[in-house]
Amino acid sequence: MTFFRKAYSVVGVLLLLEYLAQVFLIAATIFTIADAPDNAKGVYAAFKNSDTFAGLHAINGTLVISVTTLILIGLAIGARYPRRTVLLTASLFLLLVLQFVLAIVGIPLVSGLHGLNALVLIGAAGWLTSTHWAWRYRAEARPAATQEPVAAWSPPPPG
């Protein structure tokens, strides 16, 4: 087990935590606005209060997650994972670019796909991290000469 494989696992978990923070921040933004009193002053105050959460959502998505994803791609290459794993890890970055496009397109029906794409990102990152978990127990393969023969099952004797 190499350093790069362990680092891939750790950074994969970090990326999942960053995605979790994204979900929390956007939910905090939405619920801050949704709980506003039904008057102009209350709605304005709610939007003002939600700016912090929305800003952190944008910074985390634009900078933090982008850098973490690029590091994860580098670790996949450094760990000498198969080409399929490296390409699937790189697809996280392509999905992240799509995420930016969906956020700024300005057409509500299309922008709504931003949330669905986020779920795809979370699922793909979770699958990649769990599939390539570095600390999973794996039985050491023994040479065939030292393995004990496996007895075939036979029914118990009558009686």
C-alpha cells in the first residue's frame, strides 16, 4: 500500500466533507430566506443574512472543491491506479465544470439541474473513495503449495 493510495483515500473523504459543506451552506441560505417575515423589511434582512452562507457556498465550490479535485486526480496518477480509475476521477472535474455552467446559465429549468449534478458528483466521489479505500482488509494470497485442500461436503452418515 503506497503513500499515494492512502492519500487518495484521505483526500477522497475530504472531498466528500467539502460536498457535505456545500449542501449545508446552500440549505442554510435557502432556509434563512424562507423563514423571512412576510414584509419588505424582513425579506431584505433575510437576503442580507443569507449572503454569508451563499458567499461561502460559492467560495467552497469555486476554489476549495476545485483544488481538492485536481489533487485527487494527481494522487490517482501517483498511486498508479488503472486508467479507468484515473479517467473516472478526472470526470469529477468535468462534472464540476458542468456544475459551474449550470449555476450561471440563467435559465431556471436548466439551472435546476445544478442540484441533480451535485448529487451525481457526491455519488461518484463516494463510489471512487469507497472502491479504492486504502485501509480495507485484504487477505494475503498464499502460494498454492501451502494451501490446505478443501474437503468436499458430504452428507452425515445415516443413523
